[in-house]
Amino acid sequence: MTGRFAPTPSGRMHIGNVYAMLAAWLSSRSCGERMLLRIEDVDKPRVIAGADQLMMDDLRWLGFDWDNADSPMYQSRRTERYEYALECLQNVSMDDSMQSVLYPCFCSRADIRAASAPNEGDGFMVYPGTCRRLLQDHPEEVQARLAQGDQHSMRIAMPQSSPERDASFDDCVYGRQQYDLPREVGDSVIRRADGLFGYQLVVVVDDLDMGVNDIVRGRDLLRSTALQMWIRHCLLAGGFQPEHSASAEAEAGIAAGTATPTYAHLPLIDNASGRRLAKRERSLDMGALRARGVTSEQIIGFCAWLLRLRPTSDPVAAAELLDDFSWQPLHANHPDRALDPEDPNTPQWLADAL
């Protein structure tokens, strides 16, 4: 198994990021497996210069290590791989038609909001398929708009027939998950209208190329996992060849980098106001906490308690958690966490920062 850290260099890491990093590191290292670092800087407008180095320094200070310390992966250096992935997807046909699963979308966000309804009460918008129907019914109009240079994104079409339309996986924390791809996920952007590659495509390409098959992240990405499973299926069906090679997979007769991943999605961490933690909350970022003299063991101890690995938030080193690591405590008790200064398990150093 191979796990990964995948931070976005848009600011200093906060408690919620460390909690997720600790879970990912323990999941991999407790089994004696590989751990890799990827800097998710493909969305260049969000990148803050130097944030990657600060994050790596924080990770080391917290007691984490990774196997590609000399050469972490940077998404910003991988444009050719993402272009290659698009070429592979162009080779995959939609259902029984000759049409590729990729198609241009001319819709604005306002167009999509006007034609959609929030799904499951969480604000997620399922694309109504406007440009997919346009391509099916009026391909000549689509070609004309492309020829005149109309701005457009590229979407990947969801399968319309079973069994492909049903995506299911067993999550280490939340158990069995099942999604109807066209109804609950919808055709999704994999290259934006501004030319940037979409998150959903690049993480699948990166995980395949790195041989990552132990994926730990927040529960807000449960639905994205279903989408990424479909993108992964289409890439491999289109002839995508991962860069990664592993002798253990070769001996098992598995194509390099293509072993089915295991997934663990974590409860989210909310601030004292009930909103999800964000990097703009500077009082909880690693720079502010380290400057106030908070130790790495104090931070790891609190995150271990959030993961239900320990009954209290007492200080502990990350390495001390390896022998007894298990997903079972979190599987049995996984409501979202709230940072509450009145909670007896909230240490004083954290209460002072809230």
C-alpha cells in the first residue's frame, strides 16, 4: 500500500490539516508501507509563494516523514501528463455511442445554477447536461461555436446504464457508500474554461502515477470519490499508462499503479462558530501555534483524540501512535468535530487560540 500527503500551498496548515495528515501518515506507516508527498499547486491563483516549504517544515516538526523527501511531486510541473490523460479519455466512448466521454461545455455558472436544484441539501449542483444534449442534437452548432473560439470547459460524461452508473466502495470510517453517477454526481468539469486542469482529473492521474492506493481525506470528498472512480476507469480503458511501477504489483499480475485503492474519509473539523476550519483562521495555523510555544506533541495529542485513537488529548509523539493504530474507533464514532473552548478535552493552548 502507498499513502500520500496532498496539501495545497494556499497558506499555513491549521489543526484540521494536521488531523488529516496524521490519519494519512498513520494509515500508511502503521503497516510499514510507503508515504509520499504531493504539492497540489495546479490551481495557480490560489498558490502562495513559499507556502510549500513552510508546510514541509511543519510536517517534519510534527514528526512526519515521507519517502520522496528529495523529490516531492508538484502538480504545476505535470502539464504534459494531464494533456496525455485527456488524450486517453478522448479514446473512450460514451455508453454504446461513438461519442467520446469528453465534450465541450459552454455554460456559465449562472446558467448551471438556473437549470439545477441543490442535491441532498448540501448545495452540490448536478450539471443538468445542457451541452451534452446540444452535442447529441446539434453537433454542427457545437462545431461552429468551437470554430469561432467560444470559451468552454471540458466535461466528462457519466454513464447512463447499469452497472457502470452505480459507483460503490467500502470506506474505512463511513462503511458502504453507493452513488448513482448521473443522478447524484453528474457530468463534471475536468478542464476549466480558463485552461486550468480540474482537481478531479489531476488527483486521479497523480495517484495512478504515484502508485497511491491508500487514500485518506475529509468526508466532504465522499461524493468526489465516486466521480474519481469513474475517471480512473475511463483513463485505464483509454490506454493510460501510469508512470509508477512496483515489483509487488507485477508479481501479483496487477498492472503498475492500478490496484484498487482503499478509502478512509474523516469527519470534518468545525471552528467555534460551527463553520469548517479554513486557512484564513490564522490563530489556529502552525505558524501562530509554534510562535506561541505550543509543542508538536501537544498538537498531535489533540489530533489523536479527534481521531478517537486516545481517550484524552494529552501530548503524544506521532510515532507513539503507530503500534495501536486502527480505524475501528473512528468507524464506531464519527460525527463531525467542533472546536469548543468549553469542552474538557480542549487543551488550554487551543482554548486560548479560539
